[in-house]
Amino acid sequence: MPTAPAGVGHLRGDRSFPRAAEHELANDQLRRNLGHATSTIRAKRAAVVAEVPDWEALRDAASAIKTAAMAHLPELLTQLEVNVTARGGVVHWARDAAEANRIVVGLVRAAGAREVVKIKSMVTQEIGLNEALEADGVDALETDLAELIVQLAGDRPSHILVPAIHFNRAQIREIFLAKMPDVDPDLTDDPRQLAMAARAYLRERFLRAQVGISGANFAIAETGTIGIVESEGNGRMCLTLPDTLITVMGIEKVLPRAQDLEVFLQLLPRSSTGERMNPYTSTWAGVTPGDGPQQLHLVLLDNGRTAALADEVGRQALHCIRCSACLNVCPVYERAGGHAYGSVYPGPIGAALTPLLTGTTGHDDPNSSLPFASSLCGACFEVCPVKIDIPSILVHLRAREVDAERGGVPGGSELAMRALGKVMEHPRAFAAAEVASRAGRLLARDGAITRLPWPGSLWTESRDLPAPPRESFRAWWARERGPGSAEAGVSPADRRSAGNGSTESGA
Amino acid sequence: MTDARAEMLARLDAALGSAATERTATERTAPENTATVTGGGPVPDVDRDYLGADSTWETATTGAALLALLTERIVDYRATVTRVTPDEVADVVARLLVGARRVVAPHGLDRSWLEVAAAAGADVVWDGPSQVLSVRELDAVDAVVTGSRLAIAETGTIVLDAAADQGRRALSLVPDHHICVVRTDDVVRGVPAAMTRLDVTRPLTWISGPSATSDIELERVEGVHGPRRLDVVLVG
């Protein structure tokens, strides 16, 4: 099944997660900002979720709706296309990122526009649309404040929901002063002033925009309705003022019924920003004469989603509604940050979804390290509004990686596992190894071995080993229960009654 | 694009392990007919055990308690709520419009609501099919007054559906001050009840407070784009 092609878009970093994370961990400011951001949103989310008396029932329904939608994706997409077309929209199908970019660039050209305004859209980042537009001489302006900051800085987003969290206010002020046209030179770093500077700059662009580009939070097959959930109002601006609107949407976002919105519009705001409802949600079904864009396009994107769907364990990753609740509870993400994953989809869901979309090509492929970027604590599964069992997907993908390596030149961990396997299969070898390991007590301090010479150092450079006990369990058992009992597995009581030939009985 | 469409549908069939022959011919052809396809259709509905529109949670919250909840939730978003009787609307609107020189309203809005403001000197412009303000003209307007389709008390949300008394979407977006009239009969408690009253084939705008961002160090800043001032007039 074709996966997302390499060389286009942003689904793969240039180094493995452990290497990238090691680099990111050194960034104190990122860790501070991220720790503050994630703990703040965690608390807000917990508070508003606690208010909802039927939260678990909503999660169950959402999971069921998504499962049903995936199982009927071809019919739903066809139905969506009929309804969007009937209401004056044009539907395009894109097999991969390159095709989607070609389609959008073509549409912008056909509209005669040299600049477009964009709503924050993960899928357009995924396919590298801005780069494709720039290459065609089109100025693609990000209008979400954080995306604008990241774009002006020439950087990459580090979080699904608050992409500029790795910048502090002083840095943002610097970025605006350096890169924002017509900015007030006396601009301070007060967040309100910064936001107002962005407002003024963007407002002019909104008012003259001819083409808007968006993603989609959902599309309703039975009516052809598409929806955007946002906070700032830049969405409404891009969706309402330009004459042409181009929406790029992953095929997994389609929902069967309008009624399904009552589930997701409760789950999404509370899970993502920890609010009862986000400031603005906009929905539209095709073209409304005299109101909003009169040229409407919907680009349905595959780019590896069918490959993910083909994986029976992995396909539930397609249920994701991009709330980022999993990022905010993940102990790994909180410390490493989004850049370490190398993909526009970071954190727990990113570790699962990214390798499913791109496929992996062996242990040199950075994406093959993503399923291992987890302690499997399961916090993500607990908070996921659509109940994606991320830990199970990650374990499944780890097995996939290990299986893919079999039969080739064994790596270090495979050799270690083989050696360990041989020792554990043979009781005498195991007993001998236990005796030998006691020497490790010499290396221990405060009950732990924190440093071993090579090859043990490969383990201890990031993990501690508990110090071996004075006496192994098997030795204790043999001492307590009599010699030979460790091998026979028979207790002294059993041995006595068997030897007497008598059974336990009353008087 | 037929190649891409056919290939993607074929990939989906293969991924789901379903035989391509199971699909009927009508599901496979490009949409030449213009009739819309409604209903859940191909997908069986799921169990919905959550609190729906007909639950006691929804139906038992009515009257003053419902309106008090709505008010509390809207005020929490830093918008104002003024409770009035129908004959008081014009006066309250005029009071809220103090300082506004130019006001736009959709052509289907109750004209009497703006009489007092107009008498006090506000220049009221009625936007409609025969008079469509340009984006720049909207930008020069100080305030907009609209009706609404409904309000959701639990979340403090007001929904507009672009009907004649609410106008096209740009009207409630570009001006910096939005005065929104909500009828008490149009207030529901939760989102499921709201969905039973909304037509998603119309352009819908769900408004829960003024716009906001927390993108800079997570500090919430209100009013980025869209009206920075929202006043709700609750009439009934």
C-alpha cells in the first residue's frame, strides 16, 4: 500500500528520536515553557472534563462513530463528494502530498492570486504546501498567531495546539521587529501588545485576500458540511472574506451524520484547550450565494492514510481529532518537545501515526525510532477523547520494526537478546550467571548500578540497573526448602507427604 | 482526477479487505446527478448512551435556571448579558451603541430595535441583497447588531445561521463590536439539543465569547480577530 512519499512535506526528521531528544533536552527554555504549558492545559482540561457527567459515554460514542466511519470510508467519501458537488463545491482527490500540492497550486493560479491567507492546518504542513506555493511565487501567509510567529522566524512548530510555545515573549518581540512589515518600533514584549501588532498586520491581509486555504476539523458526508474549530477568528476571516476557498482534508476526517457533531463538539474543545467551547466554530455546506466564498474546493488527501487503514491494529490512529490532549500528558513529550519527533505530528499520536503514514525503511530511518519514543505509561490512552489505544499501537509497531530486521545482520540488542535467551533456556547456565552477577554488587551504589563498562554502558548510559541481591531467589528457595527443590519445584511439605504415602486427614 | 479518485477508492477497498464487486455501480460513478444524498445511508448508527437532546439533563433545565446558566457562562467569556423584555430592546441597544457613529444591521432584523439609536444620531446601514457593503465599508463600521438562531447555556455559545435577521457571515465578523440579540425561547441547555434545531446545510457560526489566543507564553489575550467586544441582549 503506497505510503507518504519521502522528500515532500514534513513527516520525517533527519535523525532518530533518541538523538534528536538528546539535543532538545539541552534547551532549558523549551523545557520550562513546555512544562508550564502542558501542566497548565492539563489542569484546565481536567477541570472542564470533570464537569461533564457523561464524558465516558461521549468517548465511547466517538470511538464507535470513528470505527464505523473507517469501516465505510469509501462510501462516506463518495457520499461527501456528491453532496459537496450538489451544493456548488468542487471535489479533488490527491493520492499523495505532491499531487495535493499540484492541485492547490493550480487552483491558486487559476484564481489569478499571488498571495493567499491560510488558517492553521496540520495537513497542509504535513504535505509542505507553503513550500510548494512559495516555489510557484505565491506568498502563503499563516494567519494563526503562533503559526505566524513560527513562519516569520523561519522555524518549525513544536506543538500541535500552541506551535510557538518554544518562544518566549522577548523572542517573539524580536521576531516581529525584524520580520513584520510596518511594525511599531516601540513595540514592547507584553503579550497583548504583540497580539495587537499581529492583529493590525493580518487585518490588512484579510481585507484584501482573494484566496483562502484551510484544513478541516471534520466533514459530514450526509450533507457535505465542512467545519473549522478555532479560537482567534483568523479562521472566520479566511473562510468568509476571500472569493475562493480551498480546503485540504485528510480522508479520515469524514463523519457520517450531522448528529455526530454533538459528540465531537463536546469532546474537542474540552480536550484541546480545556474550555467548555472554543470561541469560534464555523461550518459551511458548499456555496451560499451572496455569503462567503463563491469558488469552493475540497481536496481529499490520502498520503499514507490508506496504508494506515490497512494495518488492523494501527488504523485506529486515524480516529485522531487532533486535540493534543495526549501531548499534554506525555512525560516524554513534555521533556523532549515536538521537534524531537521530526514530524508535524509529534507526541504519542505522532509516534503512532507518523510511521503508519510514511512506512519505515529499516533502523536507519528516523521514523523507525518513533514507536520506541514512549515509556508506555498509558496516560495518552486515558485522556484520548476518541479512546485510541496508543500504547498497543506502539507495541505493535515495535514488533513490526523488530520483525523487519530479522534475517539481516543482527544489531546489538538482537545479539544481547539471543545471548540472554540461551542463558535462560539452560538451568545450569542460568545458575552460573546468577553466581557471576553477584560481582555486580561491587559496582552498585545506593542499591543501583549506574555505570558499566562497554557493552554494558549501552544500557547504563540512559538507565540504572538495580543492584543484584546478596542471595538470589533460587538460592534462597534451595536454602529454605532443601537441596534439589529448586530444580524439582517441589515443596518440603509435598515431599514429606509423598514419602509417607499417607494423606492428610482428620483424626 | 478520475484516476486519483478510482485509485484511492481501490486502495480503500483493499485496505478494508472488502471485495470491489460489493460496491454498487451508483456508489462508484462520479457525481453527475445534482440531487443530494442524505441520511446516514451506508453507515449503521452507533449506540448513543450519552446525554442527548431528550435526556432529563436537557429537558429538566428550563426557565430562569436555564437563563441564569447561560448568563453565567457568557459572562465568564468576558461578554456582557442584558436581560430585557421585548419593548426594552431598542433602549438597551441604543445604550450599548453609545460612541458608535456607524452601525450595520442585516436587512431582516427588527427595525424597531435600532430606532432609539438612530434617533440619538447613529448612522444605521442596512445590509442586504439590494445593498451589499464592501469589505472596506464594513471595516469602517463601528458596530453590528444581529439576531441569532439559538444559544447553548452549558457552554455560553450563540449560534448564527445567516438567516435574514442575522445577515451574511462577514457582517458579524469585520466590525469590532457585535451586539447580538438572543430570544429566551431559543435557549437550550446542551449541544445535542442545539443540533436538533440547527440546519447544517446553512453556514453556521458558533460564537463563545470574543476571540482569544494563548499562543504567547500561554497568556490569554482576548480579541485577536473578529469583534473584540460582544454584548448579548437576552429578550423574552
